Amino acid sequence: MYMLGRYATECSRVMIVGADIMDGNYNLVASLNRWSVANLFGRLPISTSVLGFSWSESARPSCVRAARTVGTRCDLWLRDPVSLSRIAAVGVGGANLCADIVFAHPAPSLPASFRVVPEHLEEFIAANPRYVVVNMSGLVGGDDRLLGHYVRVVEQLRVAGIGVILLPHVVRSTNSDNVYLQELAARFDDPGITLVHELLTPSQIFEVCRLGLAVLTGRMHLAVLASLSGTPSSTLSTQGKVAGLYEHLRSPEGAIEVHSDVSVAFLSRIELAQNGTGRIDDELRRRLKELAMKSFAMPPLRLDTPEPVDSFRERAL
């Protein structure tokens, strides 16, 4: 903190990535570290904001106290209306509504070359033009009951002649999606099912989702990329953040509680997708992109710096 503070007088704007980590439920120390950074810069005449984050209904008390303090000094951006109402209910001021920053991803407007998928996946899609993307989060993959639901979903999709792409979204040393997707793939010997071993770029994921019927995922940001492409999704809810996303998407049925009948809920979603309903229209996607960009709003820079006010935008273009 001392070393970071040495740069404080040189800053005109500080933006802290909030994401999932502000309420202390994933990692208390990491959450408090971010609140400490926000508090440091918020005490100075510097524009400071915490970019779009979720807020649980069971936030850790120390994080609630930190948010109350920092909210009087910084702009706090909540990425869904449910999180906004929760943080307001515990007495935190300075909170504003935005949308997840991934809704601002430029994938829809990037040249097609950015969205080219690996050759083996391209061949699978050509052979199985009607397919569903299935992801199993490493956070809940060890649940045998849940694995049973996934098996039933895949079985029903194949009976209906629908291809299945098993797609990891988080690959790392712990809680890695591909470990559990490999276990799911091992239950089948079927050319209509393919397991993606590599980690795709966001633009490639966008393309895979765009061409699919629907997405079943345990990772929220995979659902956001699917939504950005217009494809309906269902997401397993583990920390209470998913309900807010689907409130934004105007489809609360897309949030599936882990302990519910997952297979029934998702297969009903597939039925809607096959009937051509449930896709996310252009107007809603445009609105969500606008909301995502709100937390990046650039105020005029300090008058005592030589930097022209619009130069950041010019460099970005």
C-alpha cells in the first residue's frame, strides 16, 4: 500500500476491477485488499471507481463496513439490479447500476479473423449444425448428483439429434472446468459429442455460442458472452450473482439453483430454443453494452496535467 501510495499524486483516474470479489465470499483477504486500494485513492482528489461487481445477500461484515466507508468517497458500480438493491439494503451509499464489463466486449464488431475457431471444432460444427454448448464449472464439478443431471441432459440432447460441445471456460491448477468435463465426456462414446481441450479466446467463445442453439454453463461470464451473441443460456447459481444477470436479461428462469432439478430446467430451455424463442434481441444487447460502458465514463482530467482531455479516447481509437 505504501508503494502504491507513492504514485497517488501522479494519477488522474483510478479504476479497480471489482468482478466477483468485493463481498468477501470468494476470498476475504482479496476483497479487503481491493477495498483498501479504493479507500487509499478515495481519500485524495482523484476520480476513483470500482468497476461492475456483484454483491451477495450474505456479504462478510468486514466488507460491508469497508463498502460503507469507501462508498462516501468513490463511485461503486454494481453490475446487476439485484446486487444494487442488496448493497443499498446494508447502508452503502455511492452505488450505481451498470452491467458486467464483458457486455462491452467488441467481439460482435471485430473482423471475422478474430472469431475463427480451431479446425477440429470447425469440422464438428459443420457436421453438427444443431448443437448446444455445455460447460461444467470446476467450483461445483465434484457434486455426483450434479454430474448425473449433466449426463441426463447430454443423453436427451443426443436422442433429439442435437450435437454437444463440452467447453471449458476456466482452466487452472485448482477448480478447473476441464477436469470435470473430461469425466463427463468419458461417460459417452459418440461422435456427436466433442470435448474442447484448449482454452478459447473470448471472441472464439462468442462465435461458438453464436452458432449454437443454447448454452448450459456453470460460469457466469460464458453466459454473458452467449448473451452478447444473442444465444439463450442457463447458468448454475452458486454465489447469488446469477439471478441479477438474468434480471438484466429479462429471463429469470435462466438462473438455475444448484440443488434444483437442473436437467429438467435446462431441457425446458432447450425446447424454447428449438422453437425459436428465448434469443436475446439486438435492442437489449445494445442497452446492456451501454450499461457496461457507464462504469468507464471518463471525467475531465485534472487541470494541472498537460494531458489533453480527449487524448485517452484518441489513443484508444
